[in-house]
Amino acid sequence: MLLGFDSPVTISLRTDQGDVAYPLPAMPPTKKTEVTITPKIERVLQPAGFRHSHADEGPSPGCACGPGIATSLKDGTPTKAIYGRIDEPIVFRWDAAWICRGQGIKQSNGGAYGHIYWDGQNSDALPDSYGTAEVKYNTPGSHIVKLDYNATCIDYGAAHCENTCQINGELTITVR
């Protein structure tokens, strides 16, 4: 058995042949081994797949930017917070489709684009202005998901305008 001592120790024994002393050098105590779990995020993004929240509205004249990115549960119920369990899929929707209020999107330099940021550690390009995300976390805690979407909105009708728009959204995912 190995013990750690932070100062020298002497072991003394009394035997039939007399006393014997064995000096032992100082040894640092044994260090504890800490295990760190590296957070892992598995995610899948699916474009479109449902009617976006403004699908029944006609275009709004002009080039004003639309509202921020909406987030909802997979059934379409709006939410800014979702709860889930470790290593189980958590599904939500994002919707930035109304960024140009139904007007055109200029298709230069890639047209419209967006990103989703997972805890500031990882990011993915959004495959469309709206869609469904499925994510799994291997660690408990609150995870902040941020989204942004950019587009150059155009109206070649009476307004004859062009405007660069950026909208954002945020969602908290709590994993237990």
C-alpha cells in the first residue's frame, strides 16, 4: 500500500534483536484524477417542410425589413424556451421567411443567407429562410441558440427600392 506524506516519516520497530528505525522520504499526496466530459452537439437542419408563418399574406409594398426570426416547437407553437433530456433529440422550427415582407430577394452574392450558433462554439449555415432543427446535447445545462438571417430586399414596383436587412432570433434549450 502506498501512502503520501508531505514530510519525512520514520518507522520504528522493536524486535527480539533490538530496535530498528526505517526513515521514509517525504512524498506528495496522490493527486485526484478529474474526468472532463467534452460537450458534444449533434445537429441536423432541414429546409422548409411546413408553411411559414406569413404564407397566406400578400407582399407589403416597399423595402422595409420584416420582424425577427420566429422560433417554435415542432407543432408550430411559438416559443423562446425548450426543455429536453441528455442524448435525446430536441426539435424546433425557425422562420425568417418574412424578412422582406413578401417582396423580392436580390440574388447577387448568394442572395439571402443565415446562420445558427450553438452556444457560441459551433455554427451552421441555415439551408433556407425557414425549416426544422433537431439537436442532441450530451451535457446538462442551459444552451443559448442564436440565429441570424440576411437578405437584400427589392421592390421594382412603384417603390423601386433596395434594402439590406438583417434579422435575429434566440432560443434557450435547457437539457436535464
